[in-house]
Amino acid sequence: MPENAPNADESYVVVEGDCISSLAEAHGLKWQTLWDHNPELKALRKNPNALQPGDVILIPSLRLRYENRPTEQRHKFVRKGVPAKFRLILERFDEPLANKRWVLSVDGEIHSGTTNSKGMLEIALPPEARSGHLVVPEEDLEYDLSFGYLDPSDTISGAQARLENLGFYEGGITGELDDDTREAILMFQTAHGLLATGELDNLTRTELEQRHDLMHSQPAPESNGPPAETPGEDDKLEDVAVNDEEDERRFRQFEQLDGEEEE
Amino acid sequence: MALTVSQRRVMRHTQESNYVNTINVADRIAIHFVWFPGRHLLAGSLIDTLIEAPDAAGQERNVEYRWQRTGFAEVRRTMLKGTITLTLPPGGKGTLTVFDTHWEITRAANGVTLDASNTMRGVQQRLDRLGYHLRTPGQVSPGLDGTEGRITEAAVIAFQADFRPGSTGPASRLFIRGEWANNPEITPWLDSNPSAADGTATQTALVAAAGA
């Protein structure tokens, strides 16, 4: 199974709406491959779902892969897609909106369902999806959702968006630590028993993440992927081989379907 | 359908993710403490910052208050511009204690807090909130009946007198202005003043002062 040597990485500057899933999809990669390929960014952002516009991400080049197949036959190859997910917990005054019917349209596709006992809805989402419209008729709620526009929690814009989602802020996403934002931070700090400073300190940022980003019943996110390893030379080769098997999008690996061949 | 469609920024999640987005619907009531009546322009706002600004001794003058509603009680201090922000669901009721005064706060179930400002009852409600109590001595509840009588007329005249140009009013009078945070009809406290005892100007000032 010969392969050509990988070319130099391509640098990409993150813009609003990007996340690891959408960038991986756009470049024919699995999100873990892309995330692990950028250890500095991974250490900086920690959450692959929330990148900051301006972040620079290195895109590994694709490598050709060859598949041996008999001639005089017709073969069908299927490219496997990896959808992203969208999870949302709906609450009213900190109580879950459980068992509420919801309708979410994303790029013309209609999803619907009922929130679970934690007020959560979950759908598979095309990684490139940018916007959606959510309606919860029973609660008279209606939201325009911008997928991938949530900045990291240690940025002012990221904090503003989280505070807005949690009901503490309504001054617009300006990225400025103005009076409205300070007051929202003060309210959030007071409501969660933190020292009320009005500053986006580490404790406040962590609490914001806990309250907004994380499943309350689960102790830690696993989306940072498996711990990065530092393989030796042989391991690198093996790594590539493993990736060849697992990362079908990275190497444009195609799956030959049984029973699809024709003479 | 909701009256307004809120914009929300959210994450897409990777397949193996334990991350989630959270939207909490928690309309909050912001209450500003100001010295009233009279003009106390600070930073372009009529809202007095004396409560939160340092006093002559350099001590911050945030005021401690207690907020209590069913199953919930807390003691906090006022924030920027002397603001108190409370969570109260539609139809909810609670007691705010500040300066040793108890204020019964009730939120209308449908979110509407005031009649239209161009109705007599709406004017009476605003005058009452601003401290021009429409009641006779000994009367417990204000006479917000939508009928223009002697008491309402007296309150309007007092309001106009307080807000005429150059008036400072009795600065020691304190009032509470309730503002429903998510009510789109709420207008900010305007740096404008009615110039005469003109009905239209008075009404505009009432809207600006008490909220829509």
C-alpha cells in the first residue's frame, strides 16, 4: 500500500463559526487528527468546540492512498462522514425544562423531539452548519442559534455569550469589559458564591464553564481526546498505519462495499 | 410564538464530546436606587451613583439588602450604579429589604407591568412609583383607578414642579424604580426634562423616569 510523503502543513486562521469539527470536515480530516496535530492550541483552548477567531491552526496535508482492486469490475466507494453533535440544556430559573417539545431547523432540515428529564436536546449536526432556529412552543421560547460562534470562556466575548445564555447579560457581544459586562459578571459571581470582583478571573471562568459548557452529571469532558503520546520512530510508523485504518477521511480511505461489485 | 427571537451563540460538539450548551431563561428585575426628585446628573445619567461611589472617607457606599422569596433568601450589596438585580419568575412575589424598609415586589404573570403611558391609569402608576403617592392620609393602597381627580392632579403638579428647569427637589427623598429587564418597552432614564406644566411634556418625563 504505497503512500507519498506528507507535504508541509498549511496554516489556517480561525474565523467566527469555525470549530475543530467544521475545520476537520472542510479539510477531509477527523477532528481528533486535527486537534492532536495542534498541541499548542490544544493546551491553550482545551475545548475543541470553542476556538477564538485569530487562532492559527496547522492543517496536515492529505496523503494519497492506493487501493488494489481487480480490473474489469465496477467498484463502489463510499466516503464516510463524521457528523458533529449539538447538545443544549434548557432551563428556566435554573430548573430544567424537562419533557418539552422542541423544533429545530438547521439549513432547511427540521429536527424535533422532546427534552429529556434534564431539559436536554441532542441532534447530529453537519459540521459545516452555521445557523439554526429553535422553537419551544410550550414555553414560548424562540432562538436563532449561531453554531460555532461561542468563543473560549477566557475571552470577554466568550464570557459575554455564556453570561447571556445563562440569563445574566443582555448587552450584546462586544468583547469589551464595559459596565454592563462587569455587572453581569458580578451577578454571576454573587449567584454562585464567588468573590464579587466584576473581573473575569480564573475561578469565574471555571465556574462559567462548569455552568454553561459541561454536563453537570459528568465530571470531566473527554472531548480533548486521548492523552497525547510521544511515540518513538517505530511508533510513528505504527501510528500512521493505525491512522490509515481508522482515519478514513484523512487519507480518503474508501470502503468497498460487499455485494456492490459488478462484472 | 415569542414576541422576540433571541440570538444565541452556541457550540457544535465533537462526536465524543461531553460538552453541552446551556440556556437558562431567567428574566431579571433591575432596581435602581436614586435620589429623587430633582436632577442629579452624573455621567449623563439621572441615576445617582452616590450609593456605590466612595464617600468622603473613601469608603464604598454599596448598600446591603436582603431579598427573600419562597424558599430563597440572600443578603447582598448593591452593584454598579446602586443597582439591585433580582430573579423573579412571572407571577412571582418577594420581599426586598433595604434601608430598613420592606418592599413587596410582585411580578405580573404576563410580563406587563404598567398600563400604557398615555392612559390616566398608566400615568397614575408611574407617579406612584416615583413617590408621588396617590392616596389620602391613612389610605393603604394608592388610588390607581384611572380617574383624574384632585389627588392625581396634585401629584401631577408636584411632579411638574420638581422637574421644572433648575429644580433640584428634595434630594433626601429616595425612591425605587423597578425595571423589568426583558421588557422591550422599557426606556432608559433620559437626560431630558419637561420645561413647563404641559401635559405632553409631563407624560414624556414620566415615561423616562418610571419606565414605559
